[in-house]
Amino acid sequence: MSKTTGAGSQKRRTLPAGSDRPEDEWLPVGKLMTFGLQHVLTMYGGIIAVPLIIGSAAGLPGEQTALLVTASLFIGGLATILQSVGLPFLGSKLPIVQGVSFAAVATMLAILTGPGGDLNTVFGAIIGASIIGFILAPFFARIIRFFPPVVTGTVITAIGLTLIPVAANWAMGGDSSTDDYGSLANIGLAFLTLAIILLFSKVGSATLSRLSILLGLIAGTAAAAALGMTDFSEVGSGSWIALPSFMGFGVPTFDVAAIISMTIVILVIKTETAADIIAIGEIIDTPVDRRRIADGLRADMLSSAVAPLFGSFTQSAFAQNVGLVALTGVRSRYVVAGGGAIMIALGALPILGQVIAAIPMPVLGGAGIVLFGTVAGSGIRNLKGVSYEGNMNLIIVSASLGFAMIPVVREDFYHSFPAWFQTIFHSGISSAAIMAVLLNILFNELKAGNSENPSVFAAKPVRILSPTDLRDLREGDVFVDGRFVDCDGEEIPLVPDEKVEEVREAIDRGEVTDTSQVQMIINGRDPREATPKGSSETGDDDAEPERVAEPDQVVADNGRGGH
């Protein structure tokens, strides 16, 4: 066979025999490790933050918190290799990086602070919930419909919002019993770290921007050391190389209420991982079927079930690394596996965990403001794509987020309830997930009884314009084909001057919820007689509104209109 040249032949030469899937591409070892290190650096800040949060909340000394950090790196590396390289029925065999999930943080904190809660109760809840998740993996494609974007976006937003108080507590010092808690020095150090992170995000190169959290932690810790606000005396004590110990923190405790609470989070994690598997398939242009999703979820859940036995927490796909694949165009799953090997090596170095555990709490607080705020922002971005017209999605989001914030703003709200209830609903994330799922089922799955004209929570405000006063034009409004339309492409009726007051009063009374009803008032009809939107009946009310004379290219600019 003759040797071909060009980019296509290069791609074929790097693929193993019998494979045409881009994720199977093999790169030179040097490139594999270099690109793998980039993946590790991209998610490094996120993977170390969770053990630091939980270690602090559990009141662990620095050396034990360091063990949580190294265990999370070690297990994350193993989980990444399992997900990317795969075994029979385990692993999606896609370039997906696994690591400790932020989604479980709020629930773990609630378990820790709940009745009889401790670190082993957290570990037991994760193991129990992950086993349930493993069993459900093959059937998840059938129940994933109950976790549409309106639910997952709400839950992710709630995760970020409920963690903001954690960042504020860190910024103040992390321990309210100390004399310097909330001092100007602590908060100033947190703000300095925040400013450094924002600076790297603003003026740095693309590489520096992606590493802004890690660089901010380093710079903030250096500033703290210069001010005598940190202690590295324990760094270097003990072994320099050691593997995480089996049940080094004790035997997990299995509490039913804690497991139920964590199972809700596991379902959210499974939804995120399934979405990441689908997304990475689209990015690298490879087929992703139900079997592949199930294999990926099984690997996800097996890793999560094993992690607590070695001192780590729930594992999930890291969305930022999915973005890195899209950004770099490096599609090989073996690159990600190389990153997993690097994580394993880092997890076998206790000294690394000791250095990280010595980072002052105010520095973590400054980074946490950005980190947790980014989680909330990601949820808001997901909610942006949700339709809020002609449905009750707005009230689903509003009620669920309000429910999520209750235990955040008033920790004693559920103190009169049974202990199992407190364990579940003391977590803002669990509260938001339960409310969002139930309301989504009530309004979007069980549609019987839903009003044809949704309440004010669902209706988009009706806008009108008059020929002699166009000051109500907004940015994005345009005059197209004889009609004014808004940025969503919906018509803004042009009402004769003598009918403006009557139309506005009808809108205020709630009699007008649709632009077609405006035309009825113009024609001297009662808008309440309109055929409900979506009805199969037709009549004059559904006729196309009369077009108005076209003015000279009236276009809204920055909220200003012309006459």
C-alpha cells in the first residue's frame, strides 16, 4: 500500500488499527503528558477546593485536611483513567476528566452540621447514594426527562448561591472563635486575592486566565506569608510519598436520611455527567448512544462509591475540561488519561497536601467568591436558554430558588421538624432540587388543569406603542415589514392615540395577556371574548392585524425612540 501524505493521512497514522474514532488518536508521549498537565491545571483549583471546604467544616487539623486533598487528587486520577480508557461496561471512553463534584458540597455541609452528623456520616451517605446511582445508570435515560434545563439550571444556581456564605466565612477567617475573625486584615487579604484573580482573568494571556484561580491562591498565600498570616511549619513532616490509606478516617456511618439527601445530589451529578458526555461527543464529532452514556454513568458512580473509602468524595465530569477540549481541539482520550496519571502522582505526595492545607482561610475566601459565584453564573447561563412564555417555568425557578435560600438565611427554620427532615432540607441544594423536580412534574409533565392563559408569573408583559409617542421603544426593537417587533421577534402593537388609555387600563386589569387581544380593543371588542391561545377555533380575532403606514425606518437605539 502506498504511503499517503497530508493532514488526513497523519490522522489515520495516529489512530489504532480498526478504529476511525477521533478520540482514539494516539499522540507522542511528550505531547500526551503536556496536554494532560494542561487538563490538570485547568481543574486543579476546583478539585482541591472541596476537600478544603469539608475539612474546615469538619474541624479537621491541617494534616488530616491535607490527606483529604491528596486522596481527592489520587481518586480523581483513577476515576479519570477509568472514564477515558474504560473497562467492559465501565467508562464512556471519551476525553472526560473526573474529579470531586461541587454539587455535593452544600449537602455535605448540611449533613456535617445536622443532628449527629460527622465526616463518616458524609462518607456513608456518598457510598449509599452512589450505589443507588450505579443501579439506576442503565435506566437513567428514561428518568432524565425529569431533569430538563429548568431543573438543572435552577439546582446549579442554588449550589453557587448557597455556597457564597461559605466564602464569606472563609474571608473573615473561617473560625468565629478566634480574636481576628472578621478583622480588616483577614477581609483585606481575601479582597487582595480576589483582585489578583480578576487581574489575571482580565489582562493575562489565555493560559494565565485559565489558571487565574490557582495563581490567585499562590499570590495570596505569598502575601499572607510576608505579613506573617500563615504557618508552613508542618510542611515536610512525615513521609514525602504515601498512598491514601483505606478507611483512614474510620468506618463510614450509614444514615437513611443522609443517604436520601445525597441521592438527590447524585441524580443532579448524573444529569451533569450525561450532559457532558453528550456535549463532548458533539465537540469531537463522535457518536454517543444510550449504551455509552450508561457506561459513563456507571464509571461515575463506581468512582463515587469507592472514593469515601480512601477519604474522597463524589466524582463527576468537569465541565471546564470539556470546554478545554473544544478550545484546544485535542480530542484524544489518552491525553486525558495522561492527566489522570499526573493526578495520581500528585495524590501520592503528602507534602503537596500539606502545602495546600497551609493556605490561609481568607485567601480561600477570596478565591471562593469567584469560584462559587461562577457556579451560580453557570446555572444562570443554563436558565437563559429556558422558555418562560406560555408556561410556568418562571415560578418553578423562583419558588425553587426561594426554597433553597430558606436554610441559608435562617439556619433554625427547620429546627422543629424531625431529624430526618432536617437532614434533607437543611441543604439548600436538596431543597431546590426537590422543589424544582416536583414543580416541573406538576406544571410541565402533568399538564391537565393548566390554564390556557397562564398567571402573571408566566405571562410576558404586553407592550404597545402609539403613533405620536414612540418613547416606549427599547434597545433591540425594530420596524420590519410594516410592524414593530422586539428583540424576541414578537410584534409590538401600534395603538391609535384615542385607544391608548383604554388598552393600558385593560392590561393593568389583567384582561389583556396577548397581543391579539389588543387588536380586539382597537376594533371595539371585549378582549375577554378572545379564543384561548392554542385553540383550534378560528375567527376574526385571529386575523392578521391591520398593518400601519411605515415610518422612516424607526429603529430603537439604546432605549431611545424617534418621532
